[in-house]
Amino acid sequence: MVTATICTIGDEILIGQIVDTNSSKISTALNSIGVKVVSMVSTSDTEEDIINTVENALRTSNVVVITGGLGPTKDDITKKTLGKLTGATADVESKVQLEIITRILSARGMVPLSPLNKAQALVPDSCKVIPNEFGTAPCMEFEIPQERYGHPALMFSLPGVPFEAEAAIPKVLESIQAHFKLEKIFHKTICTFGIPESTLAQQIEQWEDNLPENIHLAYLPNPVLGVRLRLSIYGVDELQGLQELAENQASLKEIIGDAIYGEGTDSLQKVIGNMLKEKGQTVGVAESCTGGFLASLFTSQPGSSAYFYGGIISYDNSVKTNTLGVEKEVIKKYGAVSRECAEQMAAGARRVLGTDYAIATTGIAGPDGGTPEKPAGTVWVAVATPQEVISRKFSFNSTRRNINIERFASNALNMLRLQLNKQ
Amino acid sequence: MVTATICTIGDEILIGQIVDTNSSKISTALNSIGVKVVSMVSTSDTEEDIINTVENALRTSNVVVITGGLGPTKDDITKKTLGKLTGATADVESKVQLEIITRILSARGMVPLSPLNKAQALVPDSCKVIPNEFGTAPCMEFEIPQERYGHPALMFSLPGVPFEAEAAIPKVLESIQAHFKLEKIFHKTICTFGIPESTLAQQIEQWEDNLPENIHLAYLPNPVLGVRLRLSIYGVDELQGLQELAENQASLKEIIGDAIYGEGTDSLQKVIGNMLKEKGQTVGVAESCTGGFLASLFTSQPGSSAYFYGGIISYDNSVKTNTLGVEKEVIKKYGAVSRECAEQMAAGARRVLGTDYAIATTGIAGPDGGTPEKPAGTVWVAVATPQEVISRKFSFNSTRRNINIERFASNALNMLRLQLNKQ
């Protein structure tokens, strides 16, 4: 089995200032092509530590993916050290990366290039450059000869900036697949929302027990995406693998029905967007406690302007009454966090924005502002459709503000999805 | 200097299912008492991998903190392995942990205890128990004699569940402080916005070169937070350390002036919030291309309802004209992505929401929708103040939608901050 170690370089991670999210993304990608990640290591950016860490990794792994330590400033010495380690004899200029650097910095008005930026296009002559389209530091690939550590190895150096590292992953996978004979593995991720992980595990226990031996199931819970179920099938060819996965997906659907909202990289907002585009309908939002986050989920989707018209963030009650037309009497009598207020917000947003649907949220995100009757984590969600306004209360009983906002917004999206299913 | 390695055990992290947040929290805590974290390692939960990883760590570090691998199920063999490694002769029952286990499981109706749960109170006789108040698995502390690895060492084993691990940290620090004479270290993070990392590096090169040897500088760039500069000072007492850091901060301010917006864990939205609270003033937003994200930055801040009144997300032009009062003629003549439209949006939001300030964004987030004159990554930002409306165009020339949205929103926040500075 082809094994891998992921290394991150830089003091930011070691002193705890930054949480390493790159390793998790890279690991997921490597696993998806059947490469087993055996270790992840973070080390500081001194030459000695980099060499020790990388050599250790190369001794135990066929693939070493390094992130970080490639910025233009002085504390980044990874490139030099990897050159030394791989016996580079000189630095050469990567034309393609220099063009990218020039393009990026021209667009920012930073031309002519500073010596520091120009130097970013220099790479050790022992590497192959994988162009970094989104940043100035080139990604590098080093082929390590078999005799060096007793097995063939590939080493990659990627930038630490998460989206730059992520963008390089497909090329990294391609190269690994070209160099190594990998065991066949196919995945299917089934996206569910609305059933908590432990309840879901009970509901599908028998189905899970009946899975064939070569199919492995993993639960991937996420406050915004719900619980995703990843099925992995080993050792069969693609056609057979995909067919077996589809069959198991179908039998799962019989058990949990419309809790399944999509597959793969689907999200609630993407699925809803597709439904609305298909129907030629539009949606808007009225947000109190979610404060723009619900709208930002919609608009994170490319092309969302086709169906998402806009929203009113009515954080202050004056905006609820003045812009959305919520009756002052309703807020006085029931409070802003109430079924009545949520329903008037949704109806108001639908009217003001001129959309077919509108979602409203009003609740207590916390950490403060809760009461014994309405503790932090309480939200009322309303969905206005062309026919009616429906509403529901969710209680998460938590003072964790950002997690509450995520849960409020994703449950609001799910309520709209279930309504759209019925239309 | 007392050094530490943080180890996480378990396949969830290696296959990318879970992002490791424990290591970052533990590292921050260790650094705060002057323990230098030299490495972080994730390994799988086989006996061989655990022994290799932990022994390697003990060879290079005085302190090893291990998280994970302590659950009741079979695949968690950390406890047994650490006992073996430290020469335990028997398992002993921790009375205090057994009481906690009984209390927790009684509350869940899971009494009498299963043999599996009861066994969680058993620990190797080579350890001291640190009770885990919030979970069933005890935390363990092992003192490793000097002769074993040539230096005194302490090893801790904590649960993988983040809030359980976090709760044990104070006891871990206490024990480290009792065992080792620690070198003093103090940090100061200075938050800047508006100067790209490489330009900043050039501007402050001389200042950086003049830093005393015991002060280390690190650059921490982030699309939303800007470039943060972290200064670390070693080997002096607190009073002197803080004073020296403050002096260097002051000389930095002379060079880059109001690009500095805060320190430590400050963010633009937090700093703006404090300024507005102090002035007793309010703000609202009109968002096109940022689609709610700008508002969500404001409302991610606890207590933001004191100054953030709300926003209009005018994604569709109809919302720009109907709700914000942008003239149809303006959109027709200049386009929605224009100085004129941005300024009318900001003025409209200020009027409709009844706030002292309003920020407006209108641009092309991408990946599609760009033109040669207005490529994806172009945004007009306007800020309406009680006196005037100012506006500025930013061009990032990128088709990365989410990054564009982050940059648009953070630059919009920064424009407001600079205006507030002048008021």
C-alpha cells in the first residue's frame, strides 16, 4: 500500500495561532485515491527541523506532502532547505510562475516587481514546478530516487495559504497516480440533514450491518452540511463499484427518505438553488439572529443571482418594523423571538423583495441575551411560500454563538428545501 | 528551554475526517508559560505507531501531551500502550474517576455501568490521574525518569473530545510549572490591514533588522484579518518584556501608521464595534456582491446588536432601486458595479436603516460575470458618514468567488475604520 506523511512547516501552527486545516484536506484527497496517510507532522521553520522532519517522513512514506514556509519574507526557508536535501545545484527561474506573479501583482498595482517577489519564481533545479495559479509561491514536486530511502518516493511542497494549497491538490493526485500503482477505491458521499448522528446510526444500523465486506461506511457530521455518509468500495472496477454503491444508496433512501438531500459535494444551498432554477422561482431572506450568514450561504454559490434576490437583515427591531412591516404590537406582545414575529418577517421579506419564497430567522445566538424561557440557542424560523407561511422553533440550548448561527441558518435552509420538495 | 511535542492519536484525523483543533489549543497554552512546542504529530492507533511516536517525542522533548485514543471501544489502546511504555506492573482503579463515570452515566440513564465503562476507571500504576470532570476517560500524567532519555520528562494523556481536553489544560500547566524551571516568553501580535505582506516586509525591513536578538518576528497573513505581525521576546521578566515589546510596537507605528488596527485577537469588526460603542453610534450595510458576508462579520461579534442595526442585501437590481432608492438611470448609465451605484446604495442604506454610518459593496465576485473593463475581483465600496459619502474601487483580478467576497468585505470594513479614525 502506498503510504503518505503530511508535514506542515511554520511557527504559526506550533504556537497555536493557526489551526492546521490543510492537512485534513490533503489527507481526504490522498485517501480518496487509495493512499494511506500514516502520519501528520508540524515542525518549525529552521533548516534542522525541516530536514529532520522531511527525512523521517521520507523514510516511512512513499509520498510526502509539505505545506507552508513558502512566503516571500525572511522567515520562510523551506524552498532552500528542500533544494539542499534533494541535491539541487542551482536555483532556476520558473517562467510560468514568474508570469503568474507578474499577473497577480500587476492587478494589485505592484509593478515593477520587488526583488523579493521576483525571487519567488526561483526554484531549486531538483524540482518540477506545479504552477500556483492563485498565489506567488510556486508549488514544487521532487522525485526521490529509490536508492535513497529504499523505496520510491515523491515529495511535494505547497504553499500554506489554504486555498492555494487546495488548488494544487488535483495536480498532486495526478502525479501520484502516474508514479504508483494504487489499489482501486471508489467513494460515494450521501448528504443527509435533520437527523442527529446518533439517531441516524440507530435508524440505519441494520442497513449498515448488511453492507458487503468491501464497502466501508464513515459518518461525517457538520453543523452546516448535516451528517454526510461516505461509502467506500475497495478492490472492484469502476463500473461494478459505482453500481454497488448506487444500490446501497437506494436501499438507504428507503429507510431515511427525504433526509437525504444530495450527494458528493452538494450543500443545502446548492440543492435549493438547483430546484429554484428549475422552477424559475426566486427566494429572499429576512435575518435577525443569523445576521447575514444565511444570505451568505446562498450567495457563496456561483450563479446564485439567478434566484437569490436579496435580503433584509433586521438586527434592530426598528428594521423589523420599518422595513419588513412587522407590527410593533407583535414584538411588544410576543417578543422578537416568537412565531408571530418570524412569520411576519418572512411574509414581509417576500413582499418587499418581490420573491416567490422568503425565509426568516429570529432567535438568540448567545452567548448572552438568553432567558429561562428562551435560552441562547433558541430560534424561530418561518418560510413564506406563494401559498402559506409555515414556522418552527428549534432549541439547541447552547451559548456558542457561531455554532448557533450555523445551526439556525442550516435548519432554515432545510425547512425551505422540504417546502420546495412539496411544491 | 523546556520543549514539548503534542501527539494526537486516531484514524479520524489521519483520514481527514476531523480537523485537529486540540493541538492548537494546547500549544497556545504551553507557549503562554514559556514551553516551546517543537513538533506536533498525528499517528494511528496501533501499538507500534503509538510507541514509535511517543518515544520519538520523549527523545526530543521535556513535555509530551497526547490527545485521543482513550474511548471505551476496542480500537483505543493508548492507555495500555502508555502503561507498557512506562513500565506499569498492574492496572489500578481510579476511585475519583469511577465516581465521575457513575455520575455522568447515571444522568444518561446508563446504570448499572457496563464492564466496558467500568474499565475506563482503570489506569496503569505508573501514572497519576488527573480527573476528567466532563467525560468518562481519565486524564493521566506520567513522570519519566531522567536516565531514560537523558533529560527529565513529563507525559500527559488527555481525551480527544475537544472540551474535555481543554478542561484538563490548567492542571497540565500547573504540573509542568511545578516540575521545570521555565524560561520566560511573552508575545505581542500587532494587527495590520491594507498593506500586502511583501510590501509590508519591505517597508519595515530596517525596523525588523534592528530588532534585538531576543525578539523574534513572524508574519501571519489572512484575507479577512490582514497581515498580523507577531513579536515574541525571550528570556526577560514580564515587566521588561512587555515594555520592550511596547517600545518596538511604537516604533513600528511610526512607520506604518494607521495600517495598524489592533493587537492580539482583534479583528476589524471587533475594533470597529468598540469605536462605535464608544461614540454611541450605529452602522448598517448595503451588500450586493458580498451577499450577507459583510453583515455576518459584524454579527459574529457578541453584543453587536448595540451598534449594528441591520442591512439590505440588494443582490438583484430591483432591490437596489426599490429598497435602497438607487436611481434606475444610474444603473442604466454606469452599471451596477460603479462608483455612482455604490454611493447611492450607501446613502440609501444609511437613510432606510436610520444609522450613522453605512457601507455598500457592489462588484463581481466571480467566477463568471466579469468583463474586460470590470473583471471578476472588481468591487466598488462606498462608506456613508454623517458628513459625506466616500467611495473607492478595489481590483483583485481573481475568479475565486469566496476569497473575493472575503477581500471585498474586509476592505470595506477597513474603509469604515479609517473614516471612524477621522471622526
